[in-house]
Amino acid sequence: MLNKNIKISIIISATFFVYLIGSVIYFSYLKSTLIFQQTQLARLLRVTSSNDAEKFSYDDYSSMPNDQVNNRISELIEEIETMREEIEMQREEIKTQKEKQNNEVIFEIVRNAIDPDTNLKYSEYIQRRLNTINQQYNWALEKQTNNMYFISLASSNGVGLFWEVNSGTRTVKLINGNYLLEKKYGINSTSIDNTFNIENISLEEVYLRSKKMILFFSSDGIEYKISGSIKNNSGENITDCNLGIEFVTVYSNNKIFKLSANDITFERPTLSKPWLPNRVRNFTITTEYINVEYKNYDPNEAVVKIFINAEDAMGHKYNGAFPERNIKKTIRKIKLTS
């Protein structure tokens, strides 16, 4: 596996090197052509300039009738305009090629950066996270400020991976899963739409828990709990399904807690006992907890995201998130009642 990864890295690096060499050669060709055309245009402009008007009219064309001289002048003017247009097109082409070269350098910074959570180069991280065999993903770049860039590797429906890059320091931050960066760039979790709906919320609370540990030690904290039911609107028999949750709180100075599920109660469907269309299944989710000391502080933001990953009998997958739940007011009640 390691040898395969090394080979992949070598192939990617070699391809990028060949691309840069080709781009430099093509860029040099365009620049030479532009210089030549600018020289030609300057020559034509000198011919038709006021300083040479007398020479142009009498020395070269003194024997021509006026209408022929006028026609020749019109032809020269058209030639000048055509050459100006060609030069402008060449400039735009050079600008485009230069942008492509610069963009490719930024993309290479991303591919060579290390993901801090997995210690993988993003070139390998991409292969593991994205289904690049059955889905096409395209690189794109948006410049934010002098050295800051927003980079995306996304499919036509906007699903993919996103990064924030500082080209000056060559630092790369993955936006996916980073709540503040997702909010900054407007990156939303893929919606499950109406394929599944959360209905009949019977319980939703944020509370203080106190769990006795060994001897005199206890584990106190702030937990979130939700109970309700989910309706299958897919029109298909669902044979496998998992639920997930993110409990995100943001305090002053961007202190963030991002917690997952501690316990999920949900009857998972199987091939022998599928989840039938238009039927509901009950669920209860309890999250991990925040340190109890934070009950004395009001969060700037507090949201809950619930996810569903389902599959029907034919192998079609339904993955996405339900609408985000704002529980900021619910957390503040703890401070009032404690």
C-alpha cells in the first residue's frame, strides 16, 4: 500500500512538472508573438502619423488618384484595428495562462499539505474522501485578499472538499468540519431535503448532568438530548440506516466545542426487516458533554446538526443533514435555573 502511495505521489509530481514546463514554453511563445505584433503596430502607426503624412501622400502615392489614396489609408486603418484586436486577444491569452500557472501552484500547495487529523497529504486524503471514480470533481480558486485563497474541489452539485490557503506562509486549513470557516465561506452540509423528515419532537433539552465515578470523583457537564421520530419519504425500502449528531457551541474568543453522540437509540433496519416507505421510526440521541464550568457563560452560538446515512434494497444511498437546530436560548436557561 505504501509503495502504491509513493508511486501515485511520484506520478502526480511528474505530471505537475511537465505541465509547468509546457506552460512556460507556451507563455514564452505568446509573449514573443505579442512583442512582434506590437512592433508591427508601431511601424504602421509611424507610417500614418502626422510627421510622415507629407512623405506618405507625395513621395509614395503622388501619382495615385485621391480615391485610391483614401482607399489605401482606409485599408491601413483597418489593418491597424485588426492588429490591435489581435494584440488584445494575445494579452488576454497571456493573462489567462498566467492565472492558470498561479492557480496550479496554489493547488499544488493544497495537495502537498498535511491534514493535521489524519497526518495524510491532501493528495491522498482526497482519494480516500471523494469518490473520484464515479464522480467528477473540479478544482476552483477564489482570491480573498493579498495572500488568502478559497480553494474548492467540488462536483457539479457543489459537494466536495474546501480549503483556506495562505500562499505567503503556505498554510492550508480544511474548511469541512470547521464550524467557523464553514460559516465564513457559506459551506453547508449536504441537505437530505425531504427524503426523510424529523417529526414529533417529544423531548429536546440541554441539562446539567452529574455522573458518579470511582470513589468521590464525579463527571459533571452540560449535555444535549433529543427524542422524536423520523419519517421515510424516499418511497423505497430502507435496509440500512445510521444517525449522527454534532453539538457545536461557540464562546467568546472563538472557543469552540464540537461534540458528537454519546448514545443513540434507534431501530436500525435490515434486509429482513426494512424501513418501509411513509413509516416512522423513533430515535433518542444524547451527546457528549461540555465542562460544567461553562454553565456560567452565554455562548455566542449553539447549534445542533443531525445527520442520516441510509441505503435502500437496491444499494442507493441517501446521505445528508436535517435542518440545523438553534439551541442558544435553551442553553441560556441552564444559567437561569442553576
